[in-house]
Amino acid sequence: MLDLLPKGEDRLYPAGRLDADTEGLLLITNDGDLTYRLTHPRFGVPKVYEAEVEGRLSGDDVHRLTRGMMLTEGHTGRTEVTILREERERSLVEITVHAGRKRMVRRMFDAVGHRVVRLRRTRIGPLPLGGLKPGQWRPLTEAEVGQLKAAVTRETAPQGGAA
């Protein structure tokens, strides 16, 4: 993925990852400390996803997702869940997580019986994806870098899902 960016002198760090079948916001920076703070569960930086899932979520499904659940490597921590749209056979759900375990969002929906059909990360902390399309990129503004740094210095208490 880094080979798609212009060559420069700075070492670049991806702040998190996206699975091959997940699209959306991926932050790449030359600031190793910022990368650490954005990705370590201790700082609780929210990551927001839109998940298109099979079926319609019940109130119990939403409750189980919001209170968090045990996965093989530990508890996911609390999440925020908003149903954006429901159709007969699919639902569009916004879910905010504060940890980034491998395929965590997909496994959480699987645990409540709703397979993820499409998953897109729309925000990391205060930074939204905006109108970028798959494969597009842009540099951050100084103001955006400042917002990210402010977000990770405020978040110092252990959050749900920290190990």
C-alpha cells in the first residue's frame, strides 16, 4: 500500500490497517508516536465504520454490540451503534469501536448472527473520510494534524478493550 504514495525521505507508518475486504479511511503518517497513540487501545481513539449486514438487527443484537463482547483475545469494549437504514434483507449500521483487533467488527456482527456484506471505515478520531474514493489520497492539513494530536493527548485513561 505504501508503494502507491509518492516517494519521499520520511519513513511512513500506517496508523492501523484495513483488511483486504474492508475499504475506507487509512491514515499514513511520518510520526511514529502519533501512529502509536492512534492505534493503541489504551488511548481509546474511536474508529467509525459503516457496515452493511445481512438481515435486520433486533434490540437485543444492538444491546449485545453496544455493551461489547468476548472474542478469543479478550473483550471488545463498549461500542456505539446506530442503525442508518433497514431493508427487508439488509441493514446499514454505523458502529464506533475503540480498539482495533483483527476483523473485530466483522466478528462482532457474526456473533449476533449478521454477516457483514460491506465494511467501510469512515472516521478515525476527529478525522473523517470525506469525499475520498477508493485509491484516492490527500495530505492532511496542519489543522487536521493538530486535531489528531489533541485527540490522542486527551485520551490517556485506559478504555474498554485495552489489554
